[in-house]
Amino acid sequence: MPATSFPREDIKILLLEGLADSAVRTLKNAGYTQIDYRDGSLTGDDLKQAIADAHIIGIRSRTQLTQEVFDHARRLMAVGCFCIGTNQVDLEAAEKKGIPVFNAPYSNTRSVAELVLAEAIMLMRGIPAKNMACHRGGWMKSAAGSYEVRGKVLGIVGYGHIGTQVGVLAEALGMQVIFHDVEPKLALGNAQPASTLDDLLAQSDVVTLHVPDTPATRRMIGVTEIRAMRRGAMLINASRGTVVDIEPLAEALKDGHLAGAAVDVFPKEPKANGEAFESPLVGLDNALLTPHIGGSTQEAQVNIGGEVASKLIRYSDNGSTLSAVNFPEVQLPEHAGSRRLLHIHENRPGMLSAVNEVFSGSRVNIDAQFLQTRGSIGYVVIDIDADAQGANAMRQQLAALPGTLKTRLLY
Ligand SMILES: NC(=O)C1=CN([C@@H]2O[C@H](COP(=O)(O)OP(=O)(O)OC[C@H]3O[C@@H](n4cnc5c(N)ncnc54)[C@H](O)[C@@H]3O)[C@@H](O)[C@H]2O)C=CC1
Ligand SMILES: O=C(O)C(=O)COP(=O)(O)O
């Protein structure tokens, strides 16, 4: 195993939110032994204290990594989001500190899509209310308000990885798929783009949301949009709780404007199992509520554990940042025979020449150099022919350059 800047067993890894065993196994197999594994999420001072000495942190969707938290993370070099969404991380704050953030963009896509399809069927059959009635000793045997999904219109808002999967599965059941996205998208199967969001809302029997949490999607489904949906239509939200205004949704379910809703994500979610869940939707028989488990399947979690842990290891061992969400992406070859210097800096004119200046004044030979910039940061990787001491001296000179955010040396 090639040596890294300091021994792998000295690299402290904090894993929160009960990540799958595959994450721990992958890290241990690569030689990382200092793993602080915790089942729940952390907040406030507990999080700041726990992250203070960590070199790598792994989280899921609950842990909020804010600017303030990053300010306490003195040694942090990488973040792994063991999920799709990265809205829980202040990506700009991470970027400004030279910390790449990795996620698993596809590993739970199918799990969410399957749940959504099942929910579409459940809602069209009025199962949430019938199930509740049975639990209360009632019997609601009736075809009133119960429909097949075949031939019905499914409106997908956000036609990305999950949205397209939902569309393909829904067509297999004979649904007619329309979609709305802010980007031009290749329509799969017989899906058709709606001309506007309003057009989609007006046409759909079931509307399902698959947009990320962004300033533009926050409360994008408010009272106006809910009332623009067809009377008796259904709404599914397995995206983020911020996307739907929950009070008007509760009202529409109570007054029958909407016949049902399936909601997996909420504006306020408990931080851990066992903490009380509160929502205006609680107690409504036509609301199918799930505790943010769209991506919580064995298959998804095992795959995510291996995928994100591997990305963190590659960055730690080799410097590669492929598929980082906030960082210049560099896919690097092995560096056997060379010492590798990583220099993360503010992306401003003259940085590269300042870096090269350091080498032109030295007797150190450069074997290879890679540069990539993105947004406000630049990332230079320099493979050099030097002994450990010489390489470390070069690293110190690079670290002293104005505009430097972080340097690392891989032996
Ligand atoms: N409930 C759960 O457990 C899970 C929830 N999610 C959520 O689902 C979201 C979507 O995931 P993916 O499909 O993988 O993401 P994606 O990035 O592949 O697709 C999102 C789509 O939304 C579109 N979009 C963005 N802003 C929009 C707007 N204002 N109006 C209309 N369309 C807009 C994008 O152009 C893109 O096509 C994630 O960001 C995450 O928040 C993801 C996994 C599990
Ligand atoms: O992948 C995502 O974005 C999700 O929402 C799933 O998050 P989780 O891993 O269940 O906390």
C-alpha cells in the first residue's frame, strides 16, 4: 500500500447517522482504522466538538454542516454525504475552506422511484384512509373514489435521475407521463414535457415532486399551486420538505380539494428515531406519511456506503476529486515514484504562475502537473521528484503563498 501524507491510521473519520456497514468495511479495508461511528445525527456544540479533530466526516441528510460548523473543523479535508441531497451542507463554506464534498448521485434513485410508484397506486385506491379505518375496527369496502393508475396522468416535477426512473416505471403500468423541468430534458418512453408547471398541475391526476432543495424550489408548491391542481388529484413529495407549503396542503386534504397525499419529507424532521414527529398532516386519514425513508433500503444503503467511502479514500490517498459536488474535478493517475503535492487556492489570476515560481527557484523536478478550476477555487496537483524532506519543504513554501486555502502532501 503506498504511504500517504501521514499514516492512514492517524486519519480521524467521524461517521454519523448510522451509515451502512459497507462504509466502515470499505474504509477499514483501505487501512483507515480511526473511525468514530455514531448512530444518530449531532447538532450544536456536540457537532462542533465532534468535528473539531476529524479529517473526514460522513453524514446523511440530517446533519447540518453550516459555516459555523466548518469554522470549528480545524483539520477537515473532505465531507462524504452518504445520500443524494447535499442541501444540508453549506457547499460554499466548504469550498472556501478547500474541502471537497462527495455524494452518491444514483445509489438510492431506484429505491425512491419504487416507493413513489407504490404510493401512486395506494393513493389512487384510497388505501391510506381504508387502512386507518381497518385499524380502528371499521370496514370501508367501496369502489367510490378508487381508480386504477392505468391511463391516468402522472405529472413529474423535476425530471432528473429519480423523476425519469419514476416515469419509466409508471409507463410500464400504463400511466401517461408528463413532466416539468427548468432544463431541457430528453423525454424517455412516451413522456411529454408540459408547457409550464401550471399546465402540468392542471392536467395531472397524480403530481410527484423530484426537485432538489434550492432557493427556487423552496415553497414552489404553495397555496396557489395546490389549488391549481385538479379537484380530487393526489400529491406525492419525496424530494425535500422545503418544497411544499405544508399548511395549505393540510387544508386541501381536509376540504377534499386533494383526495390524498403521500409525504416522505417534512419542513421539520426529527433528528433521530425516538424524537417526536409533529406535522399539520398528522391525523389526516388521506395522508400517507413516511419518515424520510425514500432511499432507505438495504440495497441502496449498502451501495451508498461503498460508493461514498471509495470516493473519500481516493481523495485521501490519491487526490482525485471525481464527482465532488463543489470542487474542481480531477481524475488523477497513480503517482508511484513521485511525491504528490496538492494545492487548493483561491481562483484568481496569477496563482499558477506563483505556484510555478516556487519550483523554478528550486532544484526540484516536476514529473506531472494537473490544474482544474471551478467557481472561486483552483486545484493544482504537482507530482515531484523529491525525497520526503524536500517535498515537505516545497509544501511549506506553497502553503505560504497568498490565496492558498489548503495544501497536502501524499508520499
Ligand atoms: N426521500 C428521500 O429519501 C430522497 C430524496 N431525494 C431528493 O430528491 C431530489 C432529486 O434527486 P435526483 O433526481 O437524483 O436529482 P437530479 O439532480 O437528478 O434531478 C433534479 C431535477 O430537478 C430539476 N430542477 C431543479 N430546479 C428545478 C425547478 N425550480 N423547477 C423544476 N425542475 C427543477 C433539475 O433540472 C433536475 O432535472 C434530491 O435532490 C433529494 O433532495 C433523493 C434521494 C432520496
Ligand atoms: O439521498 C437523499 O437525498 C435523501 O434524502 C436520503 O437521505 P437519508 O440517507 O435517508 O438521510
